[in-house]
Amino acid sequence: MTDERETELLASVPDGLLIGGEWRPAEDGKTLAVSDPSTGEVVKTIASASVADGKAALDAAVEAFPSWAATPARERAELLRRAYDLLQERKEEFALLMTIEMGKPLAEARGEVVYGGEFVRWFSEEAARIQGRYGANPEGTGRMIVSQHPVGPCYLITPWNFPLAMATRKIAPALAAGCTVVIKPAALTPLTTLYFAKLLEDAGLPAGVVNVVTTKASGPVSEEIIRDPRLRKLSFTGSTPVGQQLLEQAAGGVLRTSMELGGNAPFVVFDDADLDKAVDGALLAKFRNIGQACTAANRFIVHRSVADEFARRVTERVKAMKIGRGTEDGVQIGPLIDDRAVAKASELVKDAVGRGADLRTGGNPIDGPGTFYEPTVVTGVKPGSEILREEIFGPVLAIVPFDDEDEAVRLANDTEYGLVSYVFTENLARGQRMIERLETGMMGLNMGVVSNAAAPFGGWKMSGLGREGGAEGIHEYLQTKYTLTPNPF
């Protein structure tokens, strides 16, 4: 049940679509219900955009683009900085809102406000640093000018698991570069994006620069926007199969695309690892966000000589985890996002145990209101188990033993995905070899969390295209122009 503070906060979240600076209902009057996964109760009903609404949002972004692109970089930077400052003032409201609609513990939600805010601050600083170059061509017959320009109207599609950070990670670089956007948050957790759009208005964002469409009809609404020739950029975070469909749609318009897709992160523990560090890192890499993160460690590949001790230590810590609604003091494990997530975790664990893995703790859904699943540890997972092939997206830690470095590398790279890897070793040369040998776009060396607004986030192979964050992040929203001028001498 929501308390008075939660009721007041939910009432302050807009329930309409933001199109051209106006909050309005869906054209056909349709709505979608947003539920608290810890109770199953509907907490707010909001507009569900139609295809026509999506087109209207793109119309607004197209209309606003010339003026926003011409806005001096310093003004764009200062607006983003005001938005950052407002976010710090309202951090408790945003944290509570994420806990209500997504289920993560309040302490983690507060961490997401810090992380999500850093993208706004970082790109406020990058806005004024977009650079080009000037110089003579090699023949000495002319001068070359290389300049950067905003790519144009963008369509941003965000997932449900990090409602604030995924929005700021896309909106902030787009605005810094001079682009306008239409953003479609996930139907499961749209409230945080709506609230952030309201914050941007309070920071002084001009009408039409950011437009928000929330909808149950994601496929038709998105396809109509993506196939519109006026759209110039698509950014998506979500599953690889959906990303592949969107890439096919984007091919018609030869859109610039950023795709942050699925992961199957290996967490490799060598025999010389500091086990205290490795266990702490494992708990962060696995159970942060209740295991519902694309960067979550999926396969724990542990040297056979330390596998039993590693399993004993993590099991002891996992057994002690407090489960409950994220607003309760001390809760470490909140609900999974919905019934399908619970069913998937259950099926993967049953398959692994059925093939000979040992269940150390957990392994069951929790009866009662909400969609909870016990934090789980399974050891001795056998080759061919589905848990080694599929992204778990739940609080399940699966351990596989290995005997030598080559085997560890083979097991770690035995996946179509390549988002992130984690390696724990005290051997510097081995750590350097792992940087070279593991096929992932990111790596944590003796670290269980790698995400940072100042770093390029993205993967290899089927884990996606492009980068978000870092100096690289703003270039995803810029296009290059080369101009040749006559030799002035």
C-alpha cells in the first residue's frame, strides 16, 4: 500500500504525453496502468500513445530542431547544468518513484539518481567542447575544415530496469549535441521519464526539444516513427532480438543507430584472486538491481582450487539477504519486474539442477503479493545448461569450475554476447592478458561495477553498436562535414 508521501509524489507525476511543450491525453483516449511489482497494485494510470500521437511527437521534434541546433553550445550546457542541479534537489523524490514503479531497494534507487545525474552533468560539460579541425591539405592546394553538426531529430527507446539513468544517458548527449528527441520509456516503468521531462521544463527547456510518448503499442508506434524519413537517429537499449528488428526498420532510412543490447557477462575468479575482493565484487556484479541489469554477471567461472570456498562465502552472504518492498529498511532484494521474469528465473534454475548442478540456497518463487524470487546460488553448473546461454536477469548466481587460463578464456568467450566481463586476479600480467583476450566492450579488473558517465558504455558482437557516456557518447549524436576552401596564399 502506498503511504501519504507516495500518494502525493505519484499525483505530481504528469499522466499525459508531452508533445510540443504540451501535456495531453492520447488522441484515442487510451491509457496504460503502471503497477508496483512489490504489491501488484496499480499506482497510476497514464496516457497510452497511438501511432498518430507518435507522429505528432516527431512533428514537434522536427519543428524544434533548427532553433535548438542553432542555440549556442554554452546555453545548451547551462540548461543541462540547471537540470542537474534540480535533480540533486529532488533526488529523494526520484529515488522513491523508481522504487515504487520498478521495485529496486531505495538505497539502490538513490545510487541511480547519482549515476543518472552524472550523465546530465557530464554532457553539460561536453556541450561546449565539440571540436573540429582546420589545416592545409597534403598537396598544399587548399585548406580543409572539418566540423561537427547535430545529426537531427532522434528517437530514444529506454528499458524498464534503470528508469532514470537510461533516460539521462540518451537525452543528455542528444541535447548537448543540439538534437531534439522523442523518447519512449518502457511501459512497465514510464513514470520516472515523465517526471524527468517535467524537470527539464522547469529547467527552461524550449517546447518540442524533448517529447515523451508512453504507450502499450510500442511496435506500431515505434515503427511509424523509425520509418519516417525526417528521423535521423535511433538509440535503443533492450534485448538483442528487438534490437535486430529495429535495425531492420532503421535500414530503410539509413539511420544513425546506437544499440545497447543483451549481455551474458562472465565473472572469472583465478586461483590467486583475493577472495574477499572477489566475493564483494560478485555480490555487486550479480545482485545489484536484483540482478536485472545488462551488466549483471551471468556466469561465475571460478578456478577449481577455490571454487568451493568461493561458493561457501557467497552462499553465506546470499542467505543473509533481506527480501521485501524496496522502501523497507535494510532490504537488499526487491521484486522482479513481473511474473514472466520470475518464471524465467525458475525455469533456468530447474534446468541447471536437472542437468546436475547443486542448489546451495534459494531456487524458488516467493508466494504472496508481488513478484519475488529468492536470491539463489547454484554450483557445478554443467555444459549445455540454459543458464549459461541465456541472460538470467534475476538474482541467480551460477558457478562453473575451470582448471587453467585457456579454459577460463574459452568459457568466458563462449557466447554470442560481448558486453562486459569481470576478472579477479592478483597477477598483473594475467590481468593484462585478460584485457587482450576477453571479447567484451567493457571489463572490470578486480572491480564488480564498471559503469561511469565519463566512460564509453557499450559492447561487442551481439551486445550492440555504438557507445554511451564518455567523450565518445556525444559523437553518437553528431555528424561530420568536410569543407575544402581555396589556398589563401
